Amino acid sequence: MTVTLHLAPEIEAELVAQAHASGMTVEKYLLSLIESSVLGPSPPGLTAEDRAAAFEAWSARHRQTTPLSDYAVSREGIYESHDR
């Protein structure tokens, strides 16, 4: 089946970026997204490389966030509201 999609430029740019971050072509990346959406999680028996590629594709779909500061993940930062 052939499908034509008309994407907004910012969607297209993000799609290309995520595909490249996953080490895939846009076509292969889209196919992996569609397969995982339609078929669910990857079946067991995949090679390590296939599982790694699937994980990379999955993680690339998530928004990048700012890392927490060292203080925020320190014992003091976590428990400061529990003072005495």
C-alpha cells in the first residue's frame, strides 16, 4: 500500500530528526512506528541489533527534557521538606 502524507514543515523536520537520531531512514522509521502502533510490542526472538533499533526509535519519540541539577537529586534536595 502506498500512502501520501502532507505534513507541516515543523512536523516533517522533527520526523527527519528523530529518524536520523534512530539511525534509520525516514521510511524505515515511519514503518517501525506504524508497526509498533498496529502490532504492539516487538515479538520475542529479535536480534540484539533489532531490539536496540526498536528502543532507539521508541526513545527518539519522547520530548527532550532538561536534566535535574545535582542538588535536586541529592538526599538534601529530596528530603528538605521533611525537616524535623
